[in-house]
Amino acid sequence: MSIICQGPVLRNPETFSSIEDLRRELHRLNGVVMQQFSTIAHLNQSGHQATMALETILRAYLGEGAEAASAHLESYLFRYPRLREHLEDQIESQRRRRMH
């Protein structure tokens, strides 16, 4: 799977003809930076949550066995019903493709 990311639009500093142009561009870029920071913070939080969930499941498996790990997985999917529905839809789609 490839992920394509578009970077910010950059301007040649030599093309600015006034202080007002510079201010306008600075305001635009401040917005871009804040949006990127927000995205990074969200992705960081999501990654941390996924890592902690996986660690809990692996600890349960290693310490208590497959049944405990399965119980943790079920609990996780119960807390995130949209994720469960998405995964079930993907599984169903794969089954249909194999049948054809």
C-alpha cells in the first residue's frame, strides 16, 4: 500500500514585493503549521493507543494464554464498534471476492 502526501505550497521569497505580501504569507503558513501540528498530535495519540492495546493483548497472551488475549480483543472491539464494523465489512468483502 502506498500513501501519497502533499507537502505545503512554497513561495519564492524573491517574489514578495511588499511587507503586506510577507504578512499574508506568514499568516497562511502559520495556519499550515498549526494544521500539521494538529495532524501529528492526532497520529501520535492514535499510535500510542494502538501500541498500548497491543501490549495489553500480548501480555495477556504470554501471561494467561490465548483465552485471555481473546477476551482483551473482544473488549477492545466492544469499545470501538465502528472499527469492528469496518473489519467485519472487509472480511465479508474478501470472502465474496474469493467466491468469484
